[in-house]
Amino acid sequence: MASEGKVRKGFYIEEELLEQVDGLLEQADVKSRNEFLNQALKFYIGYLTSEKIENYMLSTISSVMHSTVKDSENRMARAMYKLAVETSKLSHVIAYSHAIDEESLRKLQVRCMEEVKRTNGTISFEDAYYYQNEK
């Protein structure tokens, strides 16, 4: 008297496991060993499947994050390149239009390095203006 969709199969099981199944039938809220084994198999299949899904999701998320970081890195590199070109143009225009002796240029280099280090790169035009005009 097999239920619809079920087939009868024979398999071997350790006696100790069968005794544990019998002891857990009530706790599992099932009426037979057959129901218990069906639930246990479904649970184990779900566990194995979810582990595969979890590994797949982790690798997918990792791949997406890697791509996002790489894209951000490329955008930042392009922006930094454009900024460097503009800074170079500005430096050439200033050097062309102002006669600065080498000693003053060396002092300015040291001052700028210290300022960038002290302010962690957050320099402002206003600070430079006040410094240049306090003399």
C-alpha cells in the first residue's frame, strides 16, 4: 500500500541508528520510521543544497565586489590623471609668469611638503593666501 509518488526501496541501516530513530519518533512528530527517514532525508538534502547555494552566493558577491572596487579604482585613476594634468598646466603658467629664485623654490617645496603632511592633504587656497600675504 504505497502512497502516491512513493516507491518501495530496500536499504541497510545500522541497528544503533534505527534505535535512535525509534526513540525520536515522538519528538519528530511522526508516526513511523518511514516518515522520519523521509523528513531526515529532506532536511539533509536541504542542508547540502543550501551549503552549495551559500558557496555560490559568497563567490558571486565576492566577484561583484571585486568588479565594483576595480571600477572605482579605474575612475579614481582617471580623475587623478586629469587632476595631475591640470596641476602641471597651472605650475607651468605660474613658473612662466613669476620669477622665483631657486632658494625660494626649495623653501616653498619644504613648506608645501610639511603642510600636506600636517593637514593630511587637505590644503586650501585661503590658507596659502594668508600665508603669502602675512609677510
